[in-house]
Amino acid sequence: MRLSRKEFDRVVSRSLRRIPREIRENLENIVISVANRPSPELLEEMGVPPGETLLGAYRGVSLTDRSALEPPLYPDMILLFQKPLEEMCGTTLELERQVEITLVHEIAHYLGIDEERLATLGYE
């Protein structure tokens, strides 16, 4: 599946609307950005083994690790990688669901939500 960036952005918008309110309402200070693929440097930095793929990444300081005395220097960012997401999906509906799952997992890094809570919300 291949979409234009504009079409992919619409998928991201629809996916965001599907995320439960308790998670979505915490997105005020997060930038969501789309790139074609993760850079080799990012893959190395995140410890992604050769041959494995990365669908998204959170860049920032999670709320649980923040200090009132030392606020983050840069805004928090979620990166979505369009090509790997498209490659694993056969339909737009599958892509919307996978983007939703990826976004929720990256938002969880920001909020400090653990895997158990994500599973309770249906994002295993």
C-alpha cells in the first residue's frame, strides 16, 4: 500500500480520533511528525536489531521523569514512519488501526503508562 503524504496525514488524523479520550487529552504539548523511514542513526540509538523495523518513536522526556527545576529544552515529539506502516498493512482500515496502536504506544512512553495498562485498554 502506498499513500501520498496528504492521504497518510488523513489516516493519522482519523487514527487520533479513535484513541480513548483519557489518552488523547494529554496530547496538547506533543508534536506528531511523519517521516518516510527511521534513519540508521535512530535505529542504532533505539537498539533496533538489523532486519527489524520501527513504526514510531517518542523523542522527549516522559512526564514521570520530568523535573520542575529542569524542564525539557525541546518539545516532545512522536515520529511515525510512513513506509514501514504502509508495508505491513493491506488496507486503509488496517493502516488506521496500526497507526492508532503505534500512536498509543508512543504516547504511553510520554505519559509513563505501562504495558499492563495498555493491554487493559486493548493496545497489546
